[in-house]
Amino acid sequence: MADHPFDYPLSRRLLIRAGAFGAAALASPAWAKAGAKAQTPAPLAPGEIESHGLSTFGNLAEPEDFKHFPYVNPNAPKGGTLALSPASPTFDTFNAYVLRGNPATGMSLVFDTLMNQSLDERDAYYCLVAKKVRISADKLTYTFLLRKEARFHDGSPLTAHDAAFSLNILKTKGHPVISQMLRDLESATAEADDILVVKFAPGRTRDLPLNVANQPIFSRAYYKDRDFEATTLEPPLGSGPYKVGQFEQGRYVAFQRVPDYWAKDLPITRGQGNFDVVRFEYFGDSQVAFEAFKAGAFTEREENIARVWATGYDFPAFKDGRVKRATMPNNNIPNIQGWMFNTRKKIFKDPRVREAIGYAFDYEWTSRNLMYDAYKRISSYFENSELAARGLPSDGEKALLEPYRDQLPAEVFGEPFMSPVSDGSGQDRALLKKANDLFIAAGCTRKDGVLRLPDGTPLEFEFLDNSNVFERHTQPFIKNLKLLGVTARIRVVDAAQYKKRLEDFDFDIVHDVMLMAWNPGEELRAYFSSKTANVNGSRNLAGISHPAIDALVDKAQQADSREALVDCCRALDRALRSQRYWVPHWYNPVHRYAYWDLFGQPEQPPKFDTGVLWTWWWDEGKARKINFTGR
């Protein structure tokens, strides 16, 4: 992946954003029983099961009595500072779960959840605030039994009333991404201080229980007199391993470890959250950020710019060993990134026009001359996984696609569309001819060097961004488009304007990054469904609204086995690729990261994360050895 990942991911591994609703709901009898106290859970009902965790298809690697995750050092010392630099160039609020504002990175450190995800498993969650979960025979009622010792940072108990309150405000007033996730949540009710009953609608999405288990828990009492939807720089009350410490708006925010964190000795947290301070330093420019890293202003970075990785590490601290570099395999579905067409715009309505534009991008030249051939080209929405469509459709895929044969191009039933391969010259005549032929087939005409759509409108558009990091990649693309009579330009705007324009779909083409889980579910609706195409703030930036794609998204969300899900995703991939909604970028098959030699690391890193934030620790001996004088 290139630098500047779209700083608004939809990911189960990273808490995204959340929301609020008005104070009137605080007294709502639909979800709270004011006098309820802790009570002994009833015996299991017929067909009901009890578990210490959840996963998409019921597989958990860790037994009920596990002591700690295998990728941690359970005796890791506490102390020191981990300083990072986020992708976002600024922040103006600590309310990270509503549509308004640019939230500070790291707010998920402040809030606990019912369960936390293992970094060693694809989609396994283990109990945190909850100690057990009971699942009804029809899988429509989940009863979470909460730990009585759970506490907020002010010492007040964290109860099922707080958890119910949180789920309801997220569904009602949360960011559209989260409220859409929770749309099949029928009710969340505190039956006692330590018993939360969650009921789902029939036909609910497969991963809804995981999404519920992974939402932040707010203090109902704290928010009684506060507007949940407001942007604010008042540090919120949480219950997690960190709380907001010192900060300067738009420049830095430091999260302070909570020494008496109520869950610090649980198996799910042991050996994790080892730094006294996790600090995020904000920089408006990627080169400035790299210079700051070289000076020790922050101490670890994942290197997303191949040019910097290949040529930038020649500074004194690296040469004398004070700064180290490392790589590890990227075992996840990579960040799926590319230039996304806004198909709400009249100029991008015809897939042939979108495909023609894509032929003007010479990836092979870009890879060799700008990125040191460090990446691999993306063609699939599920790249580097068994979910990606390959070859001819299987019988299972054909069965899923056949009902929509009249709505989809014939290619869907053949080889899937692949990103074009150029001769690497930067101006491949064969690809440009294909582009020209597609424009003509779409009814376009050219006069005086200007390409016009069938209605006579000149084909002009802009690439919108909030950083100039892609300018080197985009300018040669624009040059080739000019040869075809297409006028394109780059517009870079500040972070606030960029966020607003994306929320309002006020753009032509924008760089996007999509995050796919190994067992995709709700993110498919967020990115590809007509239900989100016109919801301001949604992640369906392309405006995808296609009945066949809607149907395949629904089938994927209902798949009850990994095998069925693979067929659904492959069929969906074929349908999406046939519509040419984007010009795909590239992905990095490894994690590349650099760090000042100040840290201890567990012998066995997690399989699906670098583990830096949660599993590393400060090594005072190393800090003295290199005489570290930075942050």
C-alpha cells in the first residue's frame, strides 16, 4: 500500500467510530430496569449454549481456561512511551463515534468492549467485560454475563445498563457506518447489573453478534447531561487500559496508561498495553513526518512509501544501529485501494467510460520508476485470498450468478476482469487504443482534441485528495488521459474540507482504501450495497447500486459456512469487477516497519498484526545503551 491510507477504516480489528443519542433516552424502560441488581443467571435453556468467546463459524483456538495469548510476554514490564504518527493530518474532537468532526486517533484505547479480538485468529473474540455469553437455540438472543469487577476510570461500576445504553445510542445516533451495522439489533436490555440480553431480528446478518461484542461501552451516568452528538475536546470517561492525557489540538495527543485498570490481570489482557504513554504526533506532510521520525520525535512507523524504504534510510541513527528495520508477512487480506469513480456523476455512468479511463494508467511504468517494484497489482476486491475470483466460475458460483444473467455482462460467466498489463513504457499505445475504442463504443466523440460524451459534455474531472502523496502517481496518468482528449487535474484540500466532501459525495474520483475481514460480512453492505449508496458519510464512495450486487451481498451475509461464503464472495467479486467501479492500485505483501531500538518484543509475534501497540514494551536498558534523547 502507498502512504496515506484512507483514515476512516471499516474493520473489526480496529474500532471505528460510534455515536450518541439524546438525554431523553436515559429513562427509556425499553432497555433499562432502574432497580435491577446483580443476580444469579438462570440455568441454560434447552438448546442454549454458553461460551467464553465468539467467532463467525464457531471456531476458537483458545480454551476456556487459557492463561494468556501465545503472542505476548505475560511478564512484560510496564513503562516508557510509544510514540506514533497517524495517517490523519489533524484532529478536532475526542468524540470518535459520530459523523461530525475529525476524531483523534487512538480513542479505542479508552473504551472497553464486551469482547476483544485475538490477533492470532481470523475473527475470534474472547470475553473482556463479559465473562460468558449464552446463545439461544435460534441464535437470535445473546445473553452476556458481565464481570462484577468492571469499573470506569472514576471508580464507578460498569454494568449491563451502561452496555445496553451504549448499544442503543450507537444504533440510534451513531456514525452511519455503525448504525448500519446494528440495524438488525432489536433490543439491548439490562436484566440485572451483570446480565445484558441482546435480541436480534430474524434474518440478521451473520456477523452482527461480533459487531455487538466489539462496540465501545460508555458510562450512562457520565453522558446524562452531555450531548452525545457534539464534537468536544473534553476527555471522555472510559474504562479501558488508557485515558486521554496531555494534548494539543491538531498537534499531538497522549494516552496515559491506567495503573489500576480493572482488567489488567485477565488472560485476555495479560502482557498487553505495556507502555505508560501512547502518544500520537500529527504532521500535515509525509516527508515532514519522516524527518521527525529520523529526529526521534516518534519512535515507530510502518513504512508505506517504497521510495522512502529503498532510499531514505541512510541517516546516521540507522547507519549506527539506533534505528532498526524489519519486515513480516502480511497474512491478512491486504488493504484494497484504488481510485474510485463517483458513479453518481453523469460523466461516470457508463462502465465503458470508466474502463477506458483505467487503461490510461500505466501501472508497470509506475511500479518500476516510482515504487521500486515493491508492490503487487490489485485486480480483486478480495486480493491475496481464496475469496478472489479466478478462472471460470465454479458450479457454486454459477448457481449464485445465474438468476442475474440478464443484469450482468457475459464476462461474469467467463474469466474475471484483470487489471491491464502495459509494456512499461509509460505510454502503451495498445492500451491507449483500447481506451479510445471503448470511448467510441460508448458514443463519445473527439473534436479539436477534446473528448466529449454522447450529450456533448467534455469529459473533465478531478482527483480529490488531502495530501500530495499520490501526485507522482497521478500526473503520468493525467498525461495519458490528455492524449485521449480527457482533461483531468488534481485538487488537494485541507482535512476538514476533504472529510466533508467525502461525506457529501462531492467529488469525481477519490483514493479509497477498503478493509476486508477474512470472513467478510457487514463491510460488504457498507462498501457495495444500494442501501448505503446515498447515506451521507457511508463508505460506499463509488455509489454502487446494482440489484445483482445487492442480492450477492445479502447472500454473503447469510452464508452459514466458510465454503458457502467463499462461493458468494467469488461471485460478488466477478460482478463487481465487471462494472469497472475503480482503477485498482497495488498492495504490499509484507509489513515494513522501522523503529528506534528502544523496545522489547515477544518471541512469537501475532499472525495477523505487527503487535507493536499491544505486545511490545519499553526496554530501559536499550534506551540507555543508545542514549536516546528523542520523545
